[in-house]
Amino acid sequence: MTSTALITDDLTAGAPVHAPAGTGEWWRDAVIYQVYPRSFADGNGDGIGDLAGVTAKLDHLKALGVDAVWLSPFYRSPQKDAGYDVADYRDIDPLFGTLADFDEMLAGAHERGLRIIVDLVPNHSSDQHVWFQEALAAAPGSAARDRYMFRDGRGPGGDEPPNNWQSIFGGPAWTRLAPRDGDGPLGPQWYLHLFDSSQPDLNWENPEVREEFEAVLRFWLDRGVDGFRVDVAHGMIKAPGLPDWEGQVAMVEGTVEEPTSNPGAPEDGSTGAGNHGPMFDQDGVHEIYRAWHQVLAEYDGDRCLVAEAWVEPLSRLARYVRPDEMHQAFNFSFLTTPWDAARMRSVVDVSFSTMDAVGAPTTWVLSNHDVVRHVSRLGLAEVASGPLNGIGANDPQPDPELGLRRARAATLLMLGLPGSAYLYQGEELGLPDHTALPDDVRQDPAFFRTGGVEAGRDGCRVPLPWVGGAPGNGFGPTGKTWLPQPAVYAELAADQQYGVEGSTYEMYRTALQLRRTEKIGGGALSWVTSLVDSPDVVAFQAAGVVVLANLGDSPVPLPAGSEVLVASGELVTWAGAVAVPEDTTVWLRA
Ligand code: NOJ
Ligand code: CA
């Protein structure tokens, strides 16, 4: 992998491969910051982040320069899946505060010009939801049971689950009720849960379920939220008859493969990150989003719906953001693309062609609360982007320097792309995962349901460090943190990076500011012609900026007189010229 042969002093770009829709809605080019409430900032000192903590840190987000905040669930919940098990969709869990705390947080965000997106979890509720409790008390065939996916078992006495589906967190996707008086010859029924047994799947064929969720949307829209991130948006409708399926389900289908010697970038942008089978991506889901689109359209302010749908290829994902459905969908094909120039160009090309075809903005994302942070992922292997489902203490450990270097380069590459970008809390500090959490502090149901085969997602959910060296690195007033932080969080804490030239925080801030002033998000994209086949370099022009990422191991000299706007690492002198070293991205004035 040498890049020297391809060096050019001509960074001229070709014809645009993407032109913006130009309709001006805020979400088309927004940078959206994900707050994972339990790990962002603790206001009351119990070691768990809360809404008061979010309110207290709004200035951090404003100064960083993001446009909007998406909060993972804060609803009433027994917290069996960190709040993705909702017991009451219209109330705040006491762990996180009250509705008044929510209103204060929302008002504080709006005052600062930050929009707020909340998380909607419609595929399943908690087993503590009043509907599920009613269903348990009711008889088979009743209206209460019909809100969920109850079925009789197979085999003599109904002892076998209704089909062979597996839970995404491991183990069977069916749980049987306890026997009780009056059970028929097939015994107690079973209920479906694509995730934990405490997360029963709702029956979206039932009109009452649809009405209820439209009312929930209105509840939060009336309170003033700017949009919804829709959890498991590809899972709500199951294939008729719930047929057996021999395939494997996984939220993220495990590890991203290292490309072979000839990467052969897939033409449809696929990386293997899609979910398949009769429980996913059924045509019936789209009718639900068409109805929700209408609900949002009744409100002012361009409110939006964002699909969390692990489907591939990208042409399938584009179906969720057709003009009368949702507005955005997370681009997990980009997140799972290995650190390889040809594959990066390919996924960018296909992302634009598929989303442009339906008039939707492309999104970009590198980290979230379900995957190993990109600092840790990219620190693992030469080319691959590494495992997604967590790194355990006994697994090969990432190289922290390599990971941070590549992560910063990947971030500058991403933020140079037109469209909408998602950041995950703490990535602006260059945080790695905690990759050596002791098993006895783990909480992710995926760890328990796979018997520890998957480390699970706790490593990317560690409480943020705000004040280096303070108790709990300033996560809250008492120093308590619900998960231990790795030692390196002390030096990566926010206060250690504010105003420090070259810090990851300042790199993000500079890039976000330039993205805004140069109008990159709403601009066109063209590839730099001389580098379009480079095995090591990804180079494109977005608005008035040339973005050049060197993924290879030889320095790439820049044309004489290049004006460097921001760089992910220090530049070097090579062959008498200023050069971009390996795993480094620069933005240049076009
Ligand atoms: C996707 C969420 O992001 C994840 O955290 C959760 O466990 C599952 N959906 C189930 O709700
Ligand atoms: Ca708290």
C-alpha cells in the first residue's frame, strides 16, 4: 500500500456525483449529537446521568457547534435494556427526572438554537407496561393479548416455541407464560420478543397499537420536540404466518470482515450490516411511516423522523425515506465500512445515488451506543473496522494511538461530506471504549443472553469525563459513576481539551464551524479526478473545500501553496513539500 505513485499537484474535481435538494429543511444538513442520558452528566449525584445533567451541559454542545441533540430514551422503564424497554411512553423515569426537568432541558436547548430529537421505541414495550400486564391477566384470543404477539406453542401440549426465531440478544425469541388454572390442552401461550424477554413485541397489525403511537407522537410534538429517532424501524411488521427462519439475527451482524487482498468495493455499498429474515424490512412497515409523516406535517418547524433500520443494501434503506415517509435514516453501511479508500469511496457514491434518488439527505455516522466507538474499532486491525458488539478484557486490545489517529481522520472525512452527520457523546473528546470492563459490572442484556460470548455494549456507554482527575472525572457531584471509567478518561476529559490547540475537541469545533461557514452540509460533492482510483487516498471537493484523507502508509505531498483549513494530525515535510502522513485527513481551500 504505497501512495507515492499517485501524487498529483492537481486537485481539480470532476462532475458532481451529488447535488443537494435545496429545499432548506434544517435536518437536511444538520449535525446531530447523540446524548445517552445515563452516561452524559449526572445532576443529582447518584452516579447515573439525568436530564438536569443534560441541561447543565447545553453550553458544551452549543460551543461544540452542533445543530441538534438526539436523546436516547428517558421514559419510565425498569431499565432492563437501559430504557429501550418503555413502561410509560408519556412520562420520565424518576432516574432521569420529571416532565418539568424535560421541559426545562427543551427550553434551554431551544434558547440556544439547538433542536431536540427524542427516541421512540415502537417495536416493543417493557413487560411492565400496563398493556402487557393486562395481556398477562387476560385470556388467549382476548383484545388485550392481541396488542402483542402471543401464540400457542407447537408440538404436544404446545411445549415448543411457535417458531424457531432467535432473540437479537441471544437465546430464543419466545417466552412461555407460567401455567395457570384454565389453560387449554395447548397449555400457556408464548409471546414474541425480538430482544430481551422483558421487551415483548407489539402487534402492529392491531389498529389500537397504531392509534396509541400516533397519540404518543402528538404528546411529544405538543411539548415541542423537533423530531423522533425511531428504534428498530425495520422490525415492526413480521412476515405473515411467522415462518421459521434458519438465518441468524444480530443487531449488527457481528464483525466487519477485513477485505481480502483485492477489496473489490461492493457496488451496492453493502458491508454485511443488514438484518434479514421474516422479522425485518417487511413491506408493511412503510404504511406506518406514511401515517406518521402526516402527523408530523400537521406541526410547524419541519419536524423529522429518523429511522434506525439495519437494512442493506442502501437501496432498501432508501425506501424508509421516500418523500412521504421518514426524513432520514442512519447510514450503518458507512459506519461498518472498513478503513479502506476504495470501499469508502464506494459507500459514499452509493449513499448519494440511493438517497438522492428519493430526494432524502444522506446521513453519516461512525459511533453510537450500540457499537464499539470508532477510536477503539479502528485501533484494532490494519484495514478492518473491527468488531461491533463490544470488546472484552480477554479479547485482543486496540492500539490506542492508532485508533485515535484513524478516528480523527475518519471524523474529518465524515464531517466533510454533504448531508447530515451524527456524533455520539464523547467522540468529540476522542474517547475509546472501556475495553476491559470486569464482567461483574456489565449490564447489557446481550452479554447475559449470549452467556458472555458477546461482551455487549457497556464499553461504549461509560460515563463521560468532564473534569480530568476529579472524582469520577467530574461526571457528577459525588464522583459516582454507574460504570467504571478507564484510566485514560482523566487526560481526555473535556476540561483538559477546551482551548488546547490540536485537541480532539478543538478539531471537532473547528471542523463544525467550517462545515457551517463553508456550507458543506448543503453543498455538492465531486471526486478529485486525479485520485479517484487511488488505493490509499479518498479526495473530494465539497462546497469550497477539498477533503483529502490518506488511508495508506506513505505521505501524500500537497500542491504548493495549499491552504490547510484543518487537519486531523500534524502534517510532515516529504520530498520537499508539506505532506499528509498516513491515517490523516486535511481540509484545503479549493
Ligand atoms: C436499538 C437500540 O439502539 C438498542 O440500544 C436497543 O437495545 C434495541 N434497539 C432494542 O430496543
Ligand atoms: Ca443522576
